[in-house]
Amino acid sequence: MNQSMINSAVTMGQLQLKLDTTGNNLANVNTTGFKRSDTSFADLLFQQVNNQSAANQEVGRLTPNGIRVGAGAAVAQTAVRFEQGSISQSGREFDVALTEPGYFFELAETPGGDRQFTRDGAFYLSPNPNNNTQNFLVNSQGDYVLSAAGEPIELPSSYDDFQINEEGAITVTLNDGTLVDAGQLQLVNITKPQLLASIGENNYVLPDLDALDTDLADVLEEAAGAQVFMQSALETSNVDSAKEMTDMMEAQRSYQFNSKAISITDQMMGLVTNLR
């Protein structure tokens, strides 16, 4: 009976992680460029108990011989799913959507020196502290958006028009009608997105590839110039609210089932204790 309580208690703790993941997906259903996460489970170690020594009494049995006493289930993996989200027209000139999966904008390196990437194309202007006639193109956290040359993109402070074509080239029309080439958005194609690690705020970094015995060229391709940009539009999250609600109810029912198993086991132990 103690084993039954242990199995249920362990599984309940892991189901809480599933509920946390599903809750995070639902909380970000309206977050631009958000990618949902899925949680999968696996059995923990179990013990095979061969309690039938008479093989002739097992004739016709359809299930495996013996009894398997396990220790519950555990979360085997929480994987980010990078399926393409739908494209929504925003009408804002600094919004840029990527129309194909696998591509990412590149942002300035993290404080730790890691290259970071995002699918969130909601960009803004940030003043250049060293030049009041120029602004930097940044994301909502203030990270610089990089050009194909690997430098932060700078734009004139005063202009009449701002255009990004389908290849990511930026053209600014000044007040006097002069056209200025402001560079091209950096674009990378990550061929193994399952390796990306989320660092929050819709940003991702690659892990230590040397530890994985993997070359950068096998994971990332420079793709500046690919025709996957759409100005004045944003990619919505790829969260399916109906599926997430179903997953949440299934996890809650599993949690309830294991909770009931603990309660019943406790009642059985109480009966044994009260035997005269």
C-alpha cells in the first residue's frame, strides 16, 4: 500500500509541471510570435515480480507474466513547437512578420555573449545616446535588431516614409525626398530548432554545440535576402486554445485520479490499523 501512495505522489508532482506548461501556453495565446511547449511523460523504473511459479497455470494468459511494480511517471521532455503561426495585419510600419517557419530575426548578443534569435517582429525605435539624429531599431526589451552585416540597424530620426521589402531591405525616405538605404534585416534559418533554448520574452539562444558534438553550420544558415518578410504584419502565437484546454482537463483528471488513489490507500491502511 505504501508503494501505491508513492506512485501517486510522484506522478502528481510531475503532472503539476504539465499543468504549468499548459497554463503558460494559454497565458501567451495572444503574445506575438510565441511558440507553444508540449510535455511528454515516461515511466520511471519498475520492478518485475514473478509471482507465479507454475507455468502450466498461465496457459491462455494474454497479458505479460508477473506483476510490474513501478514508481510512477515523470516528465520526459518539454519541447518547444515551432510551427508557423497565422499572420495578422497590424498596419504599423515597424511590425515585420516572417511568413515561413524555421527563419528567425537575430538580435544583439546576450550579456553572456550568446547569439539570440526571435520570431517576434514587433520593433520600435530607441534614441542613439551618441547621435541625436539617429535611432536604433530594437525589440520590446530594447535589444538591438541586427543587420545582415551583424551591426545594430540605425535609422534617421526625421523621415517621411519607412519601407521594408519582402527581402528585408530597409529604405527610408527623408523629409527632402532623398532615399536612404538603411541596411537589411539579418535573417537566419535554424535547421534544428529543437536545439534552441528559450531565455524568456520570446528570445532563444543556441546551447553549447561543442558539448553536443555539433557544428554551427549543421544547425544555422545565414539566409539574409530570403523573401519571407511582410511589413505592417505580425505572426500570432501558434497556441491552439481548444487543444490546450483539453490537455489541461486531462491533466487535472489524472491529478484527481492519483489523489483519489492516495485517499483510498489511506483508508485501507486505516482499516488494517483498526483490526482487532
